[in-house]
Amino acid sequence: MNWISEWALPKIKTLFGAPREVPDNLWDKCPNCEQMIFHRDLERALHVCTHCGHHMRIGARQRLDITLDPGWQRIELPRAPADPLRFRDQRRYADRLKDAQSRSGQEDAVLVAHGAIDGHRAVVAAFEFSFLGGSMGAGVGEALVTAARLSVLQDSPLVVFTASGGARMQEGAVSLMQMPRTVIATRMVKEAGLPLILVLCDPTTGGVTASFAMLGDVQIAEPGALIGFAGARVIEQTVREKLPEGFQRAEYLLEHGILDMVVKRGEMRATLARVIGLLRVPEGAAEAAARQDLEADAAPPPAPALLAPPAAERAAPAG
Ligand SMILES: [Zn+2]
């Protein structure tokens, strides 16, 4: 043993050797209970705290991954006009947008995909909150209209996971126009007789809450999700009253009839599959029914007695 093997060699190895695989965030801290959780355990628990059950925010891609069966496909979205107002605050909006795009690897704050949820065909749109606060500008409006069109085209239910701070202020009136636009998108789905399922995730606020996000046939939320229009502090200052405990949280809204269900992340997939199964004629059954009708048409007409009950029976008082 000399200084070469003890000191110089390790130095050289660290300088030129292959980088060791040490993830930079081995532990995560729960923002609710402040307990440390091993990163791999947290991933396995779908980013739900293993100590207190707090549902942490997750990205759109992960959302699609844990909702859809393997083999789902992302849809290319039409390009929306970027920075229509040439807006600038401390920075140019065009630069903010470019930053968000390169960080997230997506065009705007919503991803749209089609595939199956536990075997049930579905179109799924998911918001990415880390993309400019999941705010709704022309790009997001375009994504939701595209998702609705696809759902009609494929005769599939539409599931939307929201996570948004509301309208994208940098697009001014253009962003507000996305409110009626997304409402029209929901109408397209409903007019085609297809289920529209909204899953409100933390947080869903502002213009998103005030438009399509409240128009689902079934309204689901994740536990503890903040759902509201204006912030609690603003409301408190306006009405000059102390707001009740848990105000604007999913559980409070469920109690007050705004939501149909609060579903844990780990049970979301199965729940969505069950709801779609209840609302949809099972695939193949519609064709079977049509075939039966055809066969019935081909068969000789039933005797008149079978079509209508005897007159005496019809006249008999009920119950
Ligand atoms: Zn926790």
C-alpha cells in the first residue's frame, strides 16, 4: 500500500471511470407529513405518501401510463398560434413557452392518448401542471377539442384528468375563449351519446373549473385535491368570513354534492373501467343485438296473440 493505490488511483478512477449510477434524489419528502420516503417506494405507490396517504402531483405522461393498458398511443395535436398577443411581463411569453416545451418535451399543457382502460377502449386527456401551471391557452383548448373529436370518431368514452391553475393570462382574451370552446367539445361527446368522465386532480381552479371541468357525466376527484374557482384567501377577504375547514377540498365537495366520487390513485384505473363498463354496452354486444334483430326479421311473424295480451287482461285493474 502506498500513496499511489490509496490516493492517486481512486482519484484517477473517479476522474475517468464510468459514472456510478446514484440517483440524485434517493429520498423524497412528503409535503404533507414531512416524512422521508424512499424514492423507489414512492414510485411503486404511484406517488401517494406511504405514511399519510397524501396524493402528490404527477405528470401527464405518468398519468397516462398508470391509467391506460400498455400499448396506448399519444395523439399528435394540431399546432395552436403561439403568443398571439406578443405578451411580455418580466419575460417574454414566447420564451416562457419555449422553456416549458423543452423541459416537458411536450407542445402544451395537455397530452391526449387513446388506448384501453382495463380492456375498455377510451380516449384520455391529461393535464401537465408543471407546464406553466397547466394553464389553458389556445393550445390546451385545441388539445381538448381534438380529444373530443377523436372520442366521437372512435366511438370511445372520453376521460379527462385536470390539473390547472385556470386560464393562461399571457394569452388574454384568447385564453378566455377556450372556456366556451371546451364546453362545445364536451357537447360533441355528449351528443354522440358517449360517456364523459372528469377526474379532478390537485389543483383544478379558475377558468378550467368554470368551464368543461364541471360538465362530466361522472365527476371524480383524487383525495385532498384543491378544486375551486377563486382562491380561498380572495373569497375570505371578499365575504369577510372565516371559511369552513377543508373548504375547496375534494372531500368537502363530495359532501356538498359537487362530486360523485373521491377515488384513491391506486383504485382509479379499476374505478374508471367499472364506470365505463356500466355506461357502455359491452363491445360486441351491440353487433350481437343487431344480428338477433336480423334473425328475428327473417323468422315468420309471431302469432297475433303473442304480440298483445288478451283484451280482458289489458282491462284488468292493476295491482
Ligand atoms: Zn405524508
